[in-house]
Amino acid sequence: MEAALRLLLPKVLGDLSFEIYPHQCKDELLLRLPHRLRGYGQRRKSDAWFRDHCRIVVVIDRDDDDCARLKRRLEKMAIDAGLATRTSAKGGAYMVVNRLAIEELEAWYFGDWEAVRAAYPRASATIPAQAKYRDPDEITGGTWEAFEHVLQKAGYYSGGLRKVEAARTVAAQMEPSRNTSPSFCTFRDVLLEMAGP
């Protein structure tokens, strides 16, 4: 996710600055996030520049978790830290946005198949037309596994998908405005909202 975001965020945010704080896995993020958010909550109270200019976006793979339950858990962490979320603010000022990549980051690749084909020209051009891939967020059996299978069938990664390499290769070709993954579009649109005038 970090490798992809480092290339995608400038395409969405333009010249706005950002920091990425990656974690080794989802469990680590969920374990450490309450402490980090409490720190931001304290800083928000004492630092007007931080309060007025900084926003926090938490991006996490849904994997097999229940979307609503995972989102509620993330929302509670922010609220417990004294930070308004986009959801809890109901149109008012907020500091935190929680977004889920459904099911995994690789769904975002399926959402911009032109980028995949630019990165991996032998990949089948018909993937988006196939029923099992038509809705990137509804691919069953794991999106990274499906992505690996499609690329292996095209002659790439015979020894197994190298996720960071694929993230850099595909994200470099992605055009955020053409992505059809609903979870990516929701993520992109909230970034544009936060970066707005």
C-alpha cells in the first residue's frame, strides 16, 4: 500500500505535502493506531497550525472483515482520541477520514486495467469484460491471488507475485480519474474534498 500511495497521492493531491506511516500488517496498524491518534488529539489541542492545516486518512484493507464493523472500530478509535471523523462530523469540520480498500489494494489495480496493461503489456485486455473481474471490489477468492493468477497466465511472476514491485509498477501508470473500483473512487474523492479550496 505504501509503495502505491507514494505514487498515487501526488496524482490526486498535486503539490500538497503528505506523510505515510506504514505498518507491517493490518493487526499492527489496529494495535498502534489508538496511541497515534491520541498523540494527534493532544497536538490538535495545542498546535493551531496542525489543527487548521492537517488531516489524517487511515487506509486499511478490508480483507475478510465485515466492512461496517471494521469502520465502526476505526471511527471509535478516532473519537476516543478526541478527533472528529468525517462520518461523525456529519458535514461539519473533521480531522480524520477512515477508508477501506475492498477487499485489498489489488482491487484498485483491477479498477484501472489500462494501467495494468501499460505496466504488463502481455496481460489480457479482456479482463474488465469478464464477469468475475467486472466489479473490482467484488472479486472473490482474494484480489491479490486473482491478480497474481492473471499476471502469471500472461507470463509474469512465475515464482509468485512480488507485491511491492507490482505496486510501484502499476501505480506509476494509474490515472485516478479513470479507476472503476468503488473503494478507490471513495478514497480518491475524499482526498479531493480534503484538498479542496
